[in-house]
Amino acid sequence: MCGIAGVRHLDGSPVDPGVLAEMAKRLHHRGPDDSGTWADGDIGFAHTRLSIIDLGASVQPMEGHGGRTHIAFNGEILNYRQLRSTVDYPFRTGGDTETILALYAKSGVDSVRELRGQFAYAIHDADSGELHLVRDRMGILPLYYYVDDKVFAFASEIKALFPAIGRRAVDEASLHDYLAHGSVPAPFTLVDGVRKVPQGHRLTLGRDGQVRLRAYWQIPTKAQTLDVTPDEAVRLVAEALDASIQDALVADVPVGAYLSGGIDSSLICALTAKAKQGDGLHTFSAGFGDPRVDELDWARKVAGIVGSEHHEVIVTAEDFKDSWAKLSWHRDAPLSQPADVAVFRLAELARQQVKVVLSGEGSDELFAGYPKHRHAAFTRWAGLVPAPVRGAVLPRIDRALPASKAKLGIAVRALAEPSAGERMRGWFAPFTERERDALLGGPAARSAIGPYERGRGDALRRMLYADSHAWLADNLLERGDRMSMAASLELRPPFLDHRLVELAFTLPSSVKVRKGTTKWVVKEVARRYLPDDVVDRTKSGFKVPLDAWFRDGLKDMANDLLTGPSSFVAGVLDPAAVRKLLSEHDAGTRNEQPRLWTLLSLEVWHRELIRGAVT
């Protein structure tokens, strides 16, 4: 993986190479092995490289044959060897970057459709005067941009834009989005004027300075499904996942795997060990020194089954104090979940042994792995109850539930929401629509629902479609990229090979949730390699014991950040509502950890990125 950035001056003035160097400096962690810049009049690129393929060559920014095209590329094209044989091109390197240039020379920007992998790249075409930005189908890798009447700038991370555009303020309209999702769905961000290229999209900046954004791929939305038996579905998923693992191992450096002990990472590790055929596999796990949430025993068991060399790290409350500000700077956004810190510590551990690591990310969103997916139909059925009744009764039930019934409270809060879209989103929402309006003093300037309104088919299919956009692309994948890149580690999620994604969204819902069992088809694939007790155990997830930490070691810090005189949160949100969250959590009457985390992360991010040392 790498870091890319660039500038085009729309008034025709020359780009300052010093600005490009400053942009690259802010991306050093993404590419500590090499860096470079290129400038030609009003256009310039910057690049930092983490060498994974063609280690001694493929220096960037790279010039195409004839000198009329230039590329800055971040990612891995996993089928680049096959693609090189399909073009007549005078290759000078043996890597995937030049393969993109060769395909562009053959068929233009639409050649992206031939690529498999994870990528974000910029190509400048001197003949057409166009600048193209392209982001991979599932949004595994990030790509941001800013445009006004004088400058267009792009980068892998928001902070790298600042040397070209100056420090920006908070986009207040996106605060509603953030409180609704814990992150901001594309194309918006929390930074005023900064946008994301959405997953599966390409952006073209014309010679005339006009921006055109187009989708070149999307998750299947039609309601048709494959007419397959459950056994056939298991076979198809097994074959597709096996092929994806083979592709994910394409590298000229060692490849390891995360191993939480859950079904997804365990299956990835089993298939990776099989594909490596005894070539040695390093696996990595994190724990918290708390038997309520740790899964280390399960991870050790799976490591023994697959024969990996296993490594562990313990994450503590002190890690949160020490890392929160630093990781907010790396993420360019509030840390959406407590697990962000644990994922970073895990990446630090893995980087000591490997440069590339595989993860099980995406399986839950494709194959229905969350408890809410078992009850997806309730999001529609609840609509049969008049909204005033739901809005009056269910919040009272939620308030009456003890802190020990937090999961039930999530369901009650979600089903109380006024629309089907809000109810689907509500399962993961830090704050309900009413709570957001109260905190911010009014309704959102734009809809915070986004993809929760665009899915088609039955309730489960619609929910998975939405989860694969707002929750996966703008939250989990953003976290995975930033926390791994903070440790200069490349992360690859084999479940998100677009061929497997397309298969998943054409399978009937009945093989995803079957007789009350979530992620049934994946579990049946896993039984081929893992014992039943590993496959059938209750999903735990990457839990962090912050509920207790907020009443102990992090209590004073939380109060200072959210109620102090210099608090951004205290200035933009209703301070009485914030104090109520703190007091009820401290008293133990309610577990407000998810909402406290959302507000604390916003405050820490604002201090680091908006008000801090980044310029």
C-alpha cells in the first residue's frame, strides 16, 4: 500500500514542488520505503511507497510510454500478471503500476473494469488535459478531494490536502451524519469542502475545470437471486473464497493473517495455510486482559489447528490514553469504535513479522453475520405500528432497561425510529434521530440515511446492501486502512474480492440466515477445515471493556474533554444532554459507552486535526 496526493491549479499557475513535498510528508507512514514528486506546469503528483510488488523498480509517480501520461497509484492489482499478457506495451518494470498505464493506453479510464484488487489511483493525460481519480469497487482504499474555483487537490488522507488548500473548518451539516453513523457516509466528510470519491466510482477533472463523478461498478441491487440448493451455495462460496485467497497472496514480501478466534478470521487462516502449503504462516491476535471479552484461547486453538506461528498483544486502558490523539490524526476522523485502538496495536504487532496481513473483514456484511440480521424483517413489520405509538412506547422501554440489557436496548431504539431506512440504520446508530435533533438544536440539513434507502429485495437483502456501504466502506474499511497504515502495514480482506461480493448478493437470503443461524453458508464452508465448536460458538466480536474503563481510569479524562471550557463538543451540542450521559453512565443506571465514545472521539479528533498541529 502507498500514499498518493496531487494538485492542479485551475487558474493555470504552476504547482509549487515544495507543496507536493509537504503533502508527501504527511503520507510518510503509508509509504516509508520511498517517495517522489512530479510537476508539470499547473499539475503535480506526490507519492510515498510501501514496497510489496516489484520491490526494486516501479518507482512513482510513474510516466507512461511516450511521456504523455503519469500515474500515482496506491494498492495492489492482484491479476496484473494475467493482464500484462493482454496488452502490447513496452514494459520497463515488472509490477502492477505500469500495468494500469498500459491498460489505460489501450482502452482509457474504463480499463478499471479489468482490474481485480484494492486500489486508488490518479492518472493525468496530457493529450486530453484530463485528470482521472479511480477508487476500488468496495472502497477498501481511501481517496479524498477538494475543489474550488482556484485549485483541485486529492490525497489518500485528508491531512495531506492541507498544504495545498489550508486548514479547514468542520462541515456542520456532516455532524448529523456522524452522530447517526459514527462516521460520515460518502461523498461527505467532517471537514468542510473535502469529499470522498465513493466506492466503485471514478472522477474526471476536465481541461475546463469541471468535475464529473461516475459509477463504474455497483453492488447488485436487483431482487433476482440464483436458483441454487443450499449445498450448491456452499460449493460456490467455497470456490470463490479459495480463489480470492490465492489472489490475496500475490506479493514479493511475507503475508500473514489476523486471527481473532472468530469464524471469519479462522476460515481465512485455514485457507491461507492450505494455499501456502507449509510455507509458514504468522497469525496475530489481540486481547484485553479481561476474560469477559478476550478470545485468545480460541485464537490459540485455531492457530494450533492450522499450524501457524502465533503472536499476541494485550491492549490496556493506558493504550487508549497514549494512542487516542495520535490515531485520530492518522484516521482523519473520529475513531468510530473503541476497537480502532486495538486494531492499531494488532497492526504494530504484525508489522514486526510481515508487511501484508489478511483479515476477515466484510463477511458479516455480505453473508449476514450480525444478530440484527436474524431479525431484519422486524424493520418492516415495525412500520405497521403507528409511528406515534412506537415513538411514545419504545423509548420508555429503552429507558427502563438495566445496563445489563444493552443489546436489547439497541433493538428497541432501532425499532422506535420513524422510517424503515432509519430503523435499518438504527441497529448501529450511536444516537437516534430525536437525540441527534436535540443535541444539535434542530433537524439535519440533509438526509443521514443514504444507502439505507437504496437497497432492493427482501428486508435482509436491503439491510446487507446498506451495511456494505455506510457501515463497511465508511467505517470498518476506513478503520482497517488507517490503523494498518499507521503501522506501515498493508491490509487485504479476501471476502471483498468483487467476484465474491457479486456472488453473495445473488445468493438467496435463505442460505445466509437459515433456521435462525446467521452466516450459515460461510459456516458450512468453514466446517470443511475447522471443528464444530469453533464454527458454532457464539459471535463475540472485537469488544473493548470501555464501559468499566469510563467509570475508572478514563472517567476524569472523559469529563474534562466533554465539559471543559475549551471543549468543541460542549460548544456545538446541548451541554445538559452531554452531562446527563456522563452522570447516568457513572452511576451505572445505563451503559452509555457507545454514545460517550462517539462524543469523545469527536472532541479528540477536533483537537488534533482541526485545532491541532496539523497544517
